[in-house]
Amino acid sequence: MNPLYDRLFGCHADSARPFLIVPGGTSLTYGAFLGLAARYANVLRDQGLRAGDRLAAQIDKSPEALALYAACLRAGIVFLPLNTGYTPDELDYFVGNSGAGLLVCSASADPALRLMAARHGAATMTLDADGTGSFADAAASQPDRFETRDREAGDLAALLYTSGTTGRSKGAMLTHENLLSNALTLARCWRFTADDVLLHALPIFHTHGLFVATNVTLATGGAMIFLPKFDLDAIVDNLPRATAMMGVPTFYTRLLDDSRLTRDLTRGMRLFTSGSAPLLAGTHAAFEDRTGHRILERYGMTETGMNTSNPYDGDRRAGTVGLPLPDVSLRVTAPETGQEVPRGEIGQIEVRGPNVFTGYWRMPEKTAEEMREDGYFITGDLGRIDADGYVTIVGRNKDLIITGGYNVYPKEVEMVLDAQPGVLESAVIGVPHDDLGETVIGVIVPRPGAAPDVEAILSACRDKLARIKNPREIVVRDDLPRNTMGKVQKNRLREDLVAALAPQRG
């Protein structure tokens, strides 16, 4: 028995149903895909990898890259997908810390990575987006049969490293049960069936693209239009062929900037979801006005997969991430005491369920710090639960601003800034202040062609916010620094602005 492989992949063996539709319109059936994955699994065996060993992969998105994931599951190998933007220095840490036995990378990166990998006892093989490379060459002569390795529900299936904005990245250990339970729950909640065609433009080194989008499709036997990346023209061309799309907020803002986004273009769609970063209320409203579709926003993280979702049927509330999933328990607690706070009050979000990871790789002390004895994981996110059970995220615990002894939650200030004329989006951070400890700084990005009135915006903040929450200064920037999933990197903003504003503090 191999819980994750059997339920997501093995059940489709020999199926002639289309699985991946690639640019150009050609498709790969489930049967053909699983044959490729079996050949890859044979290569892994020949490389000396055994069940429980780790494989690191830094390769571009392709059907072959996805087949490597399937091969690892079938062979019982722990899959470690790595951001394609990571540098060799960053990879040195991930390969060394994980103890990976094999690093699969692009042919162009191999010369720079081979010696680094060897220092950690890892071999390298290459696999490019066009399906070529030493790994593909080794697989060409392999049979398309492989004896699936037995695994238990609690065995590791994947190792995903957190973004590491504060200190070294931590490897989240995800089991077969973690990934399978989440995929099946989401498939039910979002009503996926074998008739769905998912428009997939997300990266697959991340939870969203790999363990949400892909696993949900596999769980129901649907198909995916498998795009290498988000390309506006490709999205517009393929929307009429799809029934669902999972995206990040930038997908939707870019679509809204294009006049081709209409009700007619999206008439065959039944679901748009958004995650990985907050979706502005204005984007919700504008998308619904243009298409008739209300985007479904949800909330998850590397360590847990998805925790909450707005309902498929019912009120999808802009500014919230919906209700806890059916098998997830969520509570909001006071950081100082760990006690639950009353409904409507802000505190730290904690979750418990079959989706929650087992701990951090080789970091028992960090695991102990963030896992309660009763099984709840302290997410590090701050939020509140309203009277109807809807969850709102107000920021990260590390982004909380403490000024003059008072807590300021950035989201509260950002909502005011975002509503001002000429403002496209905003970010609020705290910077050091000699007297107050920290002071509030607002960063705004203007709408195209607009020139926001900073003084008027400061005045609006004074009208709508307690004095302690008022930005001391508003900085105008062309854009906000983001990671590959569209999440604003406030640590980078803070670093940039601390130096720039230092002479003005006092």
C-alpha cells in the first residue's frame, strides 16, 4: 500500500483520459504520464535511492517535472521541490540540510551545482523543460513498469522549505496523510469532478501549484491545461477551454487590466480561486462586475496546506479567507498566554487537523516551539473570527507593529490606505523609533496615471484610525517587492526604508 500514490496516481493506470494539455494543444493521457513516471522511478532505483531517501529538484515546470514528483511517490522517496530562482548558495543549504541523495537540475545549472552537491554526498542529473537531459536519457531505456513501494500514512512524502524571511529556512515534513487528506477535502468542498479542466499557470515548486492544484485534479481524474507560467495571452486563449482556475492576486489584477476579460470569455468557467497572498476587496468587486464570477479566496501555508475556504455555495466575503475546512480546527489565541480570545478579537491563529505537518526537519526545538501539546500548530499569522465563523487575516505576528506599547495590525491601516483615491495597493510596516520603539510607515503604489494626494491620505487616516495607528509618513513607490507567489516581502521593504528614513527619526 502506498496511500498518496495509489489514490492520486495508481487509480488512473492505463487510463486513456487526457491529463495534461500542453501549449500547442497536444495532450498527455493518464496512462502515458504514468508510464513515464514508472520509467523515472526505475532511474531513481538505479541511482541507489531507497524509500525514505530525499530527492531535491530545481527544474522548470513541465510534464516531465511533474512525472518526477509521481516517480518519487511511487518509489517511496521524499520529494523536495526547490524554487527555480534560488541561487547556488541557497541550494547549498537545502541540499546539505535535507541530506538529499540526488539533485535534479537544468543542464545549464549543472556545472555550477555538481561540486556543491558532491560536497554533501549528492549526485546530480539534469532534466530540462523540453524533456531532455541526463535523467531523461537514463529513463529512455527503462521499462514502463515499476513495483510501487509500500508506505504508511504517517511516512514522509515531501519536504518543503519555508521562505526563510527571518533566519534559516525550515523544512516542513509533510506526510502521505497530510497531502492526501487536504486534496480530498478540497476536491469535495470545491466540487471538482472528472469533467473539470483546470487552467494551471502556477509554479509547481510550491504548495499552491503542486499540492493544491495538481493533487485536487488527480483526486478527481480531471485534466489540466498545463502552462509553463502565467502568460496573459495564453490565459485568455485557454479560458474558454477551462472550467476552473487557481491563481494568485496578480493573475486577477493583470486580467482586469485587459479588455478581453468579459463575461463571454468566462462563460464556461465555474470556479476561480485565489490564495498565497491577500486579494484586495476592490479586485473582488471589479472581477465580479466584469465576469459575473465571485473569486473564492482561501488560506493555507507550507506547513499545513489549506486551512480555510470561502464556501462554494453561499457568501464569499471579500477581505476574509472563509471558514475552517471540515476536518480542520482553528482557534485564535493571545500570544502572551495561549488562551483563546473572544470572537471578533485579534490574536494568533492556531490550526489542528490531518493536514498539519509533523514538524520541522532536523529542528526539534523549532517544532516544540510552534506545536502545542494538544496538536495545534501556531501559524504565526494574526487574525480574528467573526460572529459567523469567517476568518480574517490581519498580518504576520512578526509584522505586528508595537508603538508606544500599543499593538498596530498592518491590515487595519492598509484597508484605509487601499480605499483612498488613486491608490492601487499598500503595505504598512514598522520601523525603529527612538521614543516609541517603532513607528508606522505606509507605502502606497499609485494606480496607473494617478498621483495620490499624500496629505489628503494622511488626513483620511487621522479621521478613520486611532492616533497610534496613523502612519508617521507615507512613501510612494512604483511597486511592492514580492516573492514568486505574489506575497509582499515586508522584510525587504523594512530593510529598504529603515536606512532611507533613519535621518528623519527622532
